[in-house]
Amino acid sequence: MKEEITLIQRAQSGESEAFGVLYDTYLPKIYRFILLKVTKKTDAEDLTHQVFLSAWQNVKSYRFQGNPFSSWLYKIAHNAVIDFYRTQKPIVDIELVSEDSLAHLPNLEHELDRGMELVKVRHALTKLKPDEQSILIMKFVDELSNKEIAEALHKTEGAIRVIQHRALKQIKNTLNESTNTQTIRTA
């Protein structure tokens, strides 16, 4: 934590190399968070770029309050995703894959099953409110503490626990409904 504070102070004084170290440290987590929220790689890449550009432009206003620098970055990323959805029209992106290319894949059945499960989980995530999605991604994908999540989303730790519990319950119900619907269709 002390090393991070030193890097932040150096970045605040205009040292781009120090910010570069912070960038390299947090880029994968912020990108993954955004990608899970927007699902399209090009959009995630653009938004991640915007987040770090904004962070660089505003690093002088960052104040250490006992939480990691990542909490501040997640706050910027969360707001960028919200802005993205406010300005975007829904577009369905369908990629066609030829049967020939599928025939050459090893373990195709296993990969398809795994992919179907991921699709179900992503679908269940889309049923959640944006804050619920963010909390689950930050907690279970990026492994942030409730304190870090609370800081990033301007909520109390208690509120984070409650929202997380409700969101997990809703995902479980959505996945169970999906399984029950599939069982009925195949019967």
C-alpha cells in the first residue's frame, strides 16, 4: 500500500512512468470488469481507454482515504459504463461461424457445454440492476472486499452485503427457471 501511495504521489506530480505502473497493475481488472458489463470487446477496450485517460487527467484530484487506488478506478469505470448505456442504442451482434471451422475444434462438445453455461450466467447477470451486476463482478470476478466495493459505489458495506445477497438469490432463481424451462422443452 505504501508503494502504491508513492506511485500515486509521483503520478500526481506529473510523472507518467509512475502512472504507467499503476496502469499496468490495474488494466486487466478494470478491462475485465468493463467487458463483463458491456460484453463486446471493442466497446470494453474503448471504455477502458477512457477510464485510464480520465484517471490520468484527474489523478491530481485523487485523495487517499484508506482504500486502494483501484476503488477510485472502479468508480470511474462504473460511471463510464453507465454513460455508455445512456448513449448507446441496443445493437444485436451476431457472428456467423462456418460448420467447417467448428469441425476442427477438439473437445467441441465440452466447450459448447461450458459456453452454454457462461451464456446462462451472463443472461442471468443482465436481469440484475446495474449496481447488482457491478457488485457481483467486483466481488467474485475481481475479488474486491466489501469495503473496496462500498468505496467505489458510494454505499455502505452493509448495503453491499444486502445487495450482493439479493443479487445472488435472483441469479440462482433465474438459472433455476432457465433449467426448468429447458427440462420442460425436452420432455
